[in-house]
Amino acid sequence: MREYRVIVVGAGHAGAEAAWAAANVLGKPSSVALVTLRADTIGVMSCNPAIGGLAKGQLVREIDAMGGLMGLAADAAGIHFKVLNTSKGPAVHGPRAQCDKLAYARMVRRLLAARPEIDLFEARVEEILVERGRIRGVRVCVRGGSEEVLAAPAVVLTTGTFMRGLMHEGTVTRPGGRAGEGPGGAIGDSLRALGFELGRLKTGTPPRVRRASIDWEGLEVQPGDEIPQPFSELTPHPLDGPDASSGWRVGEVALDRFPHLKQVECRQTRTTPAVHDLIRANLDRAPIFSGQVEGVGPRYCPSIEDKVVRFADRDAHGVFLEPESLETDWVYLNGVSTSLPRDVQEQMVRMLPGLERAEIVQFGYAVEYDMVRPHQIRASGETKRVAGLFLAGQINGTSGYEEAGAQGVIAGLNAARSALGQEVIILGREQAYIGVLMDDLVTKTPVEPYRMFTSRAEHRILLRADNAPDRLTPLARDAGLLDATELGRLRLDAFERRRREIDAIERAIETARVDGEALARLVLRPQFGVSDLRRALKGIAARERSWFSVLADRKYAHYVERQRAEVRRHAQLERRRIPPDLPPEALAPMRAEAQEAMRRFTPETFGQARRLEGITPADLTLLSVIVERHRRRARAG
């Protein structure tokens, strides 16, 4: 038996961040065990090799502000950077990078390998070991057939789509979590035996085609930004000059220039009425319509078959052609996720303008997988049923690399703190998109894979991508995420420099030679940009990101204050705890619907209870009476 402080099962985007965060907190060699079926699949981008986007870009920036690795890897592997939604205000800008999928996975593996705190095991988990309601470790089957017990007071499960994974191509089904890989071990059976309620979801992926077989030059160009924007605060910004930042280093892994890789163009084509007719004619062979697939797919990232049926009045849907790597000529067809049979996929792809001679190198497919219904976890990522057991990623019913990585940071951080006997960290909805994500998971029952949107964040003006360091780096420092490594110290240095720069710009605005009120009005003009602010305040030495944040703060000043006032009004309700020992029978005076919601989700605060479906303001008033009565009885003995 080998003993660790934290064990992480799975090394996808959630598992990598969980292991990294736990290592940051623990800071001691061989304190974290990372268990994966195959080491060569760590950090694999099994669907679109892109990081960020609308709301997702905010998550990546927040992961970076908390010391995570996703932003570092994306900056090192990005081949097409573009900030989305720039026609709107800074609160909804979405930084995005099309990545070289091979370079990205290689960078994640190298970063993890550089950490002496992390021991890697190529093994399959056969059993989750629990004693008296507390995690004790896992029993694994190591490659080669031998069994071993890994013991730890905290375990993080990040199984992705591998729990009872089933892949579909037309009527053909086979066990597997993604192309070329079989399903996971007996984790699902172990969770069921422990009494967890499991659900079934579906995701999918489109065909990939060989670039040389595409009429590339005849398609509409989708250029990246002329001046790319990095995700990480540690990555040099193109506008900051050669002396502004020396970049970052982890062991032998370093990035001292940006962009690091050659930048490429994407292209766009569109489906046609003929393509839609072909799909309609073959719906009986589509697993999601034939009844072959049990799981529910993502409504906001539907398959092309689903789009043709749901949006029958549309005669075209956009298809983005996105290169997957500089090392291969595979192109990802973003917009035509499908599980139709291969012969139909061949016809469909070759009916797309510009792809008449296209050669498919990997066919699209759907994947069904088991997940744990997330009303059974806390906002810390810990399960309510088993102390010390944490869940992160698609096992909680989410979709997307960014959502997985965000949960990994929280689960890894709290698993390490739990192992050390420290209080867990829970982010509020007013603090981060990560807080919105975790709160949504524990207060709502997902009927489809959960995806983050800016509309989910009621305080999104406070939660911009540009101000993620201001919101979360101090919290990460206090939580112990930035103490153990040179990289963490670099982040703190960058944060302190950012604060000095922003303070200098703000002071200059207040004491500007031009009338302060006139400058304030100028800043609020929609067309007033960072370069205008630089010209108005000559001689201030600050990085591009600091200038942008000051400008955004000024533009949103009135709305920011209104949102902060709203946060203050709800703060007492958000923090007010519901006693964990409140017996179910104490809820009897509440309406039946409210009782059911309380029993199913067992909210930990009145704020969480307020967001449960079926709970009304009157229910909260009654709950307050019930809780106070329970506390009086507890005090009376």
C-alpha cells in the first residue's frame, strides 16, 4: 500500500487542474497520486482543440488567476487567438484560442511531469475504498495486471466520459470513452454500491477531414486577432515590449515569447438545403432519433441532425473549418457534430461547399456516459455521502474543457485543504464565474450537459475576463495556492506590479491636467479606447492589461456600484448557514414541493435554498422560523 495526501483519478482537463492545485497547496514531493489509464492521453483535447470563448474565456482567466495551468498551456499551444464579442462591452468579451492539440497535450504532460509533488500511475481503478462514511483510498489494477492499494484522506474523481462509456456511429455501438480508447473501470459500480444516484448524458464530435482535400482558398476567411491576447498574466503581451515580462518557467518548461507558435487562419462554409434533405432522409439511422441513445445531449451544442430538426425553417448552418495542429493536416468541422452512419457522413461532408473532394480522416460519433447527479455534492466539490471524496468535470454533468478545468481547481484545492485539516474554500456567485458554475451544479438538476454562459452570471459586470487577477489572485494567495512554487511567486509579483500600475493610472486620471470631469466623460464615450487613454495620460509606464482594466472600470463605474450594492444586500442571506443536523421531519410545516427540494439538494445556506426550483420567498421565511426553532432546541439540550 502506498500513502498519499490526495489521489486524483483521471488526467483530462479536470484531473490535470486538480492534481496541479493539490500540488500547489501541499508542496511536498510525492504528496499527490495521479491515476490515469494511459499516460500518453493526459491533457488530450478529444473534441474541438480550442480553449476559451464566450464565458469560457472568463473561466480560463480565473483558472489562471488561481494558479492553474490551462492558460499557460493554451498560450504555449495557441495557433489562432481571437477575442469574441468585441462589438459589445468588456464584461462579455470572450478570449478564445484555437490550439495545436498535440502541442497542448504535450505541454500539459510536461508541466505535470515537472512537479515532484505528483506521482503518476498508469492504472485502472477497480474500487473506491470507504470506511465509516469517509474515503480511505482506491484499489487499482496497474498496467501489467498487478493490483495495488493507494491510500489517502482525499480522493478526486474526474472520469470524463469513461464511466460506462458507449460510442455510437449509426447503428454501430462499441464501448469507449473517446476514439481509440475503451471505457473506464468499475468506478460506476463502486459509486452505485455507495448509494450515489447516477444519470446518463450524451456528447458528440464532428468528422475531421484532411486539409489537402479541401478547396481552402475558395472559402470565407476567419482571421485571428492582429494582436493576439494571451490568457495567462505570466505570458508576455505583444504590446508590452521586450522588457515588460520575462515569461514563465516550470522546471525545464518555459515560455518567453508570445505568440509561441505560428498563427493560422480558419475558414467557414455552410450547410445547404440539400444537406438538410439528406439528413432528414436518414433520421431513422441517427441514434439520437432511433431510440438507440438514452442520454440527453447538450441543447446549446447540438448535433447537426438535431439542428436540422429543431430549426426546420433554416436553410443553412455555419460550419467553421479549424486546423487541429501544425503537425498534422487534420481539420475540425465545427458545427456538424454527428452520429450518423459513415456512408451518410461521407455524402454530407462532400455536399458542403469547398469540401466536394474532402477526405474524412476521423468520422463523427456520439458518446453516452454515466454521471453523478450533482445535487449530491457541495459547492466545494466534496460529496455529501462520502467525506473526503471530491468530484470534478463531466462526472458532475458538465460539458467543456473550461468547465472541467474550473471544477478541477476547486476540487484539487479543497481536497488538499481537507487532507491538511483546513477549512474548504467556496467561491460566491459575486466572486467568480467558477462560483456561478459550482452554485448552479448544487442548486439545479441538470437535464443536459451544463455549459457556462455569460447570461448565467447575474453579476457579470463585476466578473470580467480582464479583472480576474484582481478578484481571485489574493484569494489564491490566502488559500495557499501560490506559496509552494517559483511560478506562484511569479504570479504574486505580477499581481503586485499590476496593482501599482492601476493605482498610478487612477491617480493620474484624478490629477490630470485636463479637467477631471471632462476626462471622465471622454472615457465613457463608446469609441474611447486604451490607446486614447494612453495619449491622454502620457508618461505612465504600465502594461496593456492594466490600461484596459482601468478603462473598463471607468466605463462600467455606475453599474459596478449598483451590482456591488446588490451583493451587499444579499450578503447576509448568502452566508446564513442551514444547520447540517436539521432533521427532515423539521421541514413538515413547509409545502410538499419545498420539502422535496430541500431534501433532495440539502442546501447549506439560505442563499443556495433561495435558488432552488420550488422554493418561494414565503418558504424562505418559514425556513428561517424552522431553523431558529431548531437552534433554540439545540441550545436547550
